[in-house]
Amino acid sequence: MTSNFPVAALTSLPRVVVVGGGIAGAEAALTLAIGLPGAKVTLVGASASISILPNLIYLPFGVAPDRADVELSELLPHGVHSVVAHVQHVDVARRMIETTAGSIEYDVLIAAPGAVAAGQSDRVVRSADD
């Protein structure tokens, strides 16, 4: 299998940018920061916190899903730099993303933007009463 990733980037610690401040993006950034000590890991997300519904799997059994809002600064103490911004453009040739907070260069870009509900419908579970 051949790779388009430059070998030079693999010989030094990379600048990793994770786009998406949800649970998948936060987990990716944290895992990389722990697994690649010294690498510059930046998490770009639209919010300074993550909303977690830890008990959502119990909703069908009548247990209310407790909501926890966790600040990224508290969740990611292992060398992850977080930027609250929206990505406006990705320049693959220059290995740079343009955000509402400025430009960020990268060697590795991970996209974990998550999803947002498109609208209300009768098939959406909003509470234990649904």
C-alpha cells in the first residue's frame, strides 16, 4: 500500500489539527496527545464545552438522561490546545485551515465534525416521556 503522506512528516512530531469539538473529536485529540507526547495537537470546535448525555442508553427504560457539560480545558489537560472557532476553509496544498479565530497550519488533519439535528420530527426522542 502506498501513501501520499510525506515521509519527512513522519520523522518528527507532527502538528495535528482535529476539527470537531464533540465527543469523537475530543477523544481523537486526547488519544493523539497521550500517544504522541510532544506533538502539537489542536482541537477546533464551535463551543468551549462538550455536552454529554451519559445515560441516554437507559432512556427506553424510563431513566432520564443526565446531561453533563464538560469544559474542553478540563477534559483535555494532556497538551491539547483548544480553539473555539468555525472552520471557513481548508487549504490542502498549503496544509492550513482558515478559521474564524485565524489560520492554523497542520501536518495531519482529522475531520470529526459530528452532526446537528436538521429539525424536529415525530421520530425524535427528546425526553423520557417520548
